[in-house]
Amino acid sequence: MSNTNEEESLFSELGKFEELQSPFHLFPVLHRELESLNRLKRNREKSVLVSSVLSGLHLGNDSQNQEETLDLSGTRLGNHLENPEAKQLCSKLASNPMDSSSRQELLGMLLEQRESANLQMSRDGYLLSMFELESPQLNSEKINTALYCQELYLFRLHEKLREMALKFSQKVQGDGSEKDNELREKANELKQGITYIQNCASILKTTPLTKKFELDLRPGKVGKKISNKELSEGYDPFSRRLSHLPLVDISLNQMLEIMRLLERNNPLVGYHQSMKHEILARLAFADALLTKDSKKEREGADQFSKALIAVQQAMALVGYAPNRSVEIATVVRFGQIVYMVAKIYRLHQIPLPKGHQELMNKAIRALQKVSEDKNAKIIQQNLLNFKEQSGS
């Protein structure tokens, strides 16, 4: 094969996945893919309303082969799974795309053979696990499956980027030709993408849920009050994990809204709202650190601003002498956000937001009240060191 054909083959291989071709477009691309699955769901619901005859029809894109596209049946994924029952599950899903238990079983099979799962399989699994979390019927298994699928997909994407960056680097001749410059630019972009995906995986890493629990957020299923068990085993741990799944919007926002209505005097609402915005801010700044994209910097700054507002609203509900675990956690969270903003702004050589020095002083005083907490002492010392280093 000639060099020209080999180079064309390399670019063609990149083109199979949009996020491989442009790693910094990762989340917009996946959001769009997830919306395609949601559109299939909405189309089915409309079809059922129009005629019961249509309810048994396959919901994939009829104009395209199931081997080439991802649909709600998961057929493309199922055809590459070793478990002989995978195809049977896909048939069930083709008949009833809302069969959540069959989809969860299919995703379980993927995770069982994660060692041999390639990028396409892990990507399909990730998107299908995210689709499961669009439903208002949540449980620990769905959330943990999504966390595992996200971890697997980011690992495989990182792995593929390293492979492609090496291939492109090996093709660079150093002769200064237009083609050589194109190869070098792509190799450098892929190397940046490797770092970006690695940083994203680090930001999104969290522990799985340890207790089995279910929440039904459908209208009429939510009571007039959230019980202590629902809060401690459902809303609180579920919100914490969903914040680390950036493709999940509807369910997390729905939980936060329910807590806001029924637990308006609980600092947990602002606590989790701040965590959601913090994760989005860190992802935006992870992009900006490598691309120097001022738009991404502004996006990160905006998300951090929202995180600070949310955590300050939570702090307003904390007593003068914090002693409840939720109050101590909120004070620590306040200190974490304040310090994180200061640290990241310094890294990006951005002036601190107006009034942030006073927020640091407030955080130091608040952390002193819960100094028996190990994390509180560490964050307080970090803030004091930052102020000393910056001469403020």
C-alpha cells in the first residue's frame, strides 16, 4: 500500500467516531447521539397513540442496517457479545424498547466481557446506559451500570487515541510538505485529546452505590414529604453519582427540583446543585487548559459562579454552630468550591472573581467551626496557604 493510501486509511479510521476525530467535541457528540435514542422513544410513543398496530414495529431506523447504527434494541452491541442469550434480549427489546430489565441484562453482559470489549461496543453500552437514566424510575443498579459503562468507554477511547496518535506520528516525515504538516497537526491534536480524556476520566471518577434502592419520580408517585430513608439512601447518594454522569440532565434536575420543593430548608439541595455545576466547570476548564479556548474558559467560569451561588444558598441554611452531619458537609463543600475556584483561576492566569477574597476569608472562618473534621482542616490550611502565596 502506498503512503498516500495508508494516510487516507488513517484519516478514514478516525472518521468512524466523531469524538476520535475531534476529542474536544466528546460531550456534544454524545449528547446528540443520546438525543437520537430519545427521539426513537418519542416516535414510538406517538406511534402507539396513532395506532396499536404500530406498537409492535421495530423502532430502529428502518433505512439503515442495525449493524451500522445504534438503536433501542441494542442489536449492534448484542451481535458482538459472547453470551448466546444476548440476541434473544435484543429481540425482546426490538418488540418492546421500553423493557428496562432486558436492557440492563444486556449491559451486564457487556461489563462481564469488558476486557475484550472494543471502542464501538463500549460506546454503545455507554449510550444505552445513559438512556436508561433518562427514565424517572431510578435504582442503584442503573446508576452503577452507567458509572461502569462510562469508565469503560473513556478507557477504550483513551486507548484508541493513543494508538491513533502513534500511527500519525510515525507517518510524519519532517519534510515540511502540506501533507506532512496535516499529519503533524492531527498527531498533536490527538495527543492533546489523550490528556483531555484522561483528565475527564479523573474528574468523573467516583465510587459506586453500595446500597440497593429505588426512586420513582413519575407524577403522582412522589409523596408530599421525602422520608429520611428516601433522602439518605436515594436522593442524596443518587444525586452525588448522577453529578458525575454529565450526559444525565433530566433525572438529576428532576431530583433537585423535588428536593427544592419538599426539602427547601435542607442544605443538601444547594450542596448537590453546586456539585453538578462544579463538575461541568472542571470539564470546561480541562478543555480550555489544552485548547486555550476563551469560550470554554467563560463557560467554566459561569459554571463555577453557579456552583458558588448554590453552595452559598446552602450555607444560609446552616446554623451558627454547625453540628449536624449535613451542616458539616455543607461547610466543607463551601470551602472546597471556594478553594477550587482560586486554584483553577490561578492555573489559567485568570483574575479572581470580584469578592472572592472575602469568600475565602468567610470559608476559613466557617471551616474553623468544624475543625474536628479532617477534610475541613485540610481545606482551611489550603486556603491559608493560597492567601499567603498570593500575598492577600
